Amino acid sequence: MEPRRPAAILLTVLAYIVATFGVQGTSHFAVNKTHYAQVTYMRAEPIVAMGITAMVIQGVIFALLFPAFNRAGNPIRNGVLFALAIGVFLASYIALAEAGKYAVPSIPSWIVVESGTALVQFGVFGVLLGLIHRPRSAS
């Protein structure tokens, strides 16, 4: 298991924030704007600091866990597999439990949008994670 380098932890957190903001922001404000506009329980003005705090907490946890998962083989492949595993874990609540708990406009649409967006978000994060944690060259 590789040591948990402070720079790798910081870069992992930043990569998670970039992947999450990039994919989720594009989904919420461009690609699936109509889908989210139909959700009546959303805040008109989200509290961005709360979202960033959640991403920092999640990113730190992922940064601390990934070295135990990244044992051998291709670190990008390992990063994608790790990120998709945690993505399925997190997205299962968002895609399924929220659709069962809240009055979403369309359950099938909700599941497709939330699952698809999470798949892209965690796929991007996985590639970034693998790049961050790849072995350093011995130059």
C-alpha cells in the first residue's frame, strides 16, 4: 500500500470537487435543466458552502481509502473501478431512495438522470484519481 502523501490527498480532494462541480453543474444547469426545474422541493438559491463542505469530506475519505485499494496493476483502471464502486454506493441513495422518499416528477426519469450523471461523475473522478496516484517516475 502506498503511503498517504499530503499532496496526493489534496489533489484527490480537488479532483473530486472539479469532477463533481463539472459534471453535476453541467447536468443541473444545462443538460438536464428542465428535469431539475420540475423538482418542486429544491431551493431557489442553493447553499453552495454546504455542498463544498460535503465534497471536501467525501474527497478526504476517498483519498484516505484509495491507497488500500490501489495495490497492483494499472492505477487508472484501479481508480475507475474504485470510483465507480463508491459512485454506485452514493448514487444508490440519490437515484433510488430519494425517488422513493420525495415526490419527484417522474421516477423512471429521475433514476436515469441521477444514475447516468453519477456514472459520468465517478468515471471522470476515477481517471483523475488514477492519474494522481500513479507511481512517480524514478528520474
